[in-house]
Amino acid sequence: MNILSLIGRTNELFSNDIDNHENELASIVSNSKFLVIGGAGSIGSATTKEIFKRNPKKLHVVDISENNMVELVRDIRSSFGYIDGDFQTFALDIGSIEYDAFWENDGDYDYVLNLSALKHVRSEKDPYTLMRMIDVNVFNTDKTLQQSINKRVKKYFCVSTDKAANPVNMMGASKRIMEMFLMRKSKNITISTARFANVAFSDGSLLHGFNKRIEKKQPIVAPNDIKRYFVIPKESGELCLMSCIFGENRDIFFPKLSENLHLITFAEIAVKYLAEIGYEPYLCKDEDEARALIETLPQEGKWPCLFTSSDTTGEKDFEEFFTDKETLDMERFENLGVIKNELNIEEDKLHLFETKINELKVAKKWNKEEIVDLFFTMIPDFGHKETGKYLDSKM
């Protein structure tokens, strides 16, 4: 399946930037030692493969998912084979004592790339998953960052999100707060990051769900009023590696919005996707009709679809990678923009956030409203709106 054509493109976005810098990129990677945290997810595995194929001296990969790690190794062995350097994978939770022991017994890396995250907007639906999102996106990042400083790692890279620019949901806001914590540590280590478009067919995404719905013979559901930018998995790995290797301290890389990167609705992609596998979409009026018709329509070359408007909490009306308050470098790369950040530490806010979250954890009792209020304190122009509806209540 041609993912590029499904998202309305014919060419890979960063090819020229990669070609222009390939010699330097390959030289640096082949002489460096890497740790990739969260390296078996969609973006993590794409980034790991970009590093692996340039023959690093050392490449260690940590991920909480044992199954995804097995698939990553099989994928790499089947696509690229082997390298001369030290390549190992570790199924570890970076919040655990086991990970701390692993780090203390090694920690010899030039580059640490943190691609672990709770990335779903739906993770704010209950206060417990929301607290875990804060732990993973903010505090685990701060922890691994301090560990990198202690071992004198040369560079720390971390994934942010387009949703951190003028955030409207808790996931985007957690990444914006993460960026604030990164800023504090940037006094002691060089840090760069990246804000992303949606990664097409990444694990857990709606487009990945299309594959599952076909596999399980179930209707396809998609919003018809939300337009998004997409990159393919390979491009996500290239974006991470370029920011990691070439980003200066506090730089945030992002895809330039140009004619090469198209806005497209999920419903439009669903229509293209079905055509690619030989089906016409049949538009249903509700969930019941869609579930009923799945038994008969596919034999006629049609697939039941439910395309609806979005009314769930946390959906952003439009996408943006930077705000009008941020300083940009749009000249250095052809299709990569760079946000240039001066050192600006909001220590009082960071201390308040750490103290308040710790108090809630010690009490083992909190509600979503308390955390939302704290997020508003951290980000005064936070655009969060509670609709009372969440994606888990939809098919």
C-alpha cells in the first residue's frame, strides 16, 4: 500500500535535506553511541532504523513493550541485517528501578533520544490515565534528562508534538509543560526536540485502525470535518534524527508548511484507502446500520462507512507547529523549519507543578478538575474546552 498517495503526496518530504547532509550525518552516526528510549513504537522504530542503517558504534533500544521490541528486531534484521557496532534491545519501563540499574551500569552514550510518550488525546478521559500521562510525558523525561546530565551525555533529544503549540488538550499541554522542564535543564546539557505532524498509520492512530477494521471485518468510522497534516513513518524518523544531530541547544524542528505537505481529512483518506484495496465507501446514517451492513456489503465491493463531525474533548480545529511569539529559522533547511529558543526558565511554575503533583500522588486522591486548573496556571492561554464527550464513547 502506497502511504504517500493515501495522504495526498507523491514525494517524500525531507529527501533533499537528507541528501544535502547525508555525508555529515553518516559520519557522525558511525562514530557515535546512541540510546533510544521508547524505540519500538512507530516513531521510535522509524528513528532506530534511521540510526541503524548508518552503522553506529553503539545502539541500545529501550521500550516497555516486549512484543513491539521483538518486531523491531525482526524488522531490522529482515531489512538491514547487521552492523559492526553494539546493537541491543531492553524491554524496560524507564520509570522503574530496573531501568535505573541498567542506566547506572552503562550510561555511556553520546546521544539519548527519548521517544516515549502517552500520545492520545483520549488519555485525558479519566484522572488516573491523565496522571500517568503527566508521569510519562513530563517527569520521566525530566528524570532521564538528569541521568544524561549526570553521565555527561553530549546531546538529549525528545519528541514534542504540534499540539504543544497553543494547546487545547491535556496531551498537548503536557508536552508544552515538558518543553518548560527541558528549558530548565538546557543550562546543563544540549537539548533539541521536534514538533510533529500526524504520523500516518502509526500504532494506535485512526489510520492504523483502518487496517484493523478491515482485518476484523468491521465498519470504518472517521471524522469528516477535521483536517490534519501527515508524515509517513520514515519521515518521522528522519525528522528526529536531523533534530538530534543538527539541532542547536533549545531548537525545536518541525515540517515546513508548503505545497509539499497537504491538509487532508480522515474521511478523505478513508475513501482513498478503500479504493486502494478495491472497495467503494457506502455512507451509513448511524452505527447500527454500519454494523448491520458489514455482513453483506463487502461481497458487493462496498464497505460500510460512518463519516461524522467531531464533538469530543480535545480536538483542535486546525494544526500549527509554532506560535507568533516564537522565533523561526526557515532558511537553514529546505523542508525543515526550526524554532530558536532563548533561555527562559519559569522556576516558580516548575516548582509549583512538581509540588502540587507530588501532593496529589501522596494523597492517592485527585480529580481531573484539579489537574486542569494546574495546567491553566502553567499555561495561562491554555485553550482546553470540556465537552463531556470522549473518543471511547464512539465506535
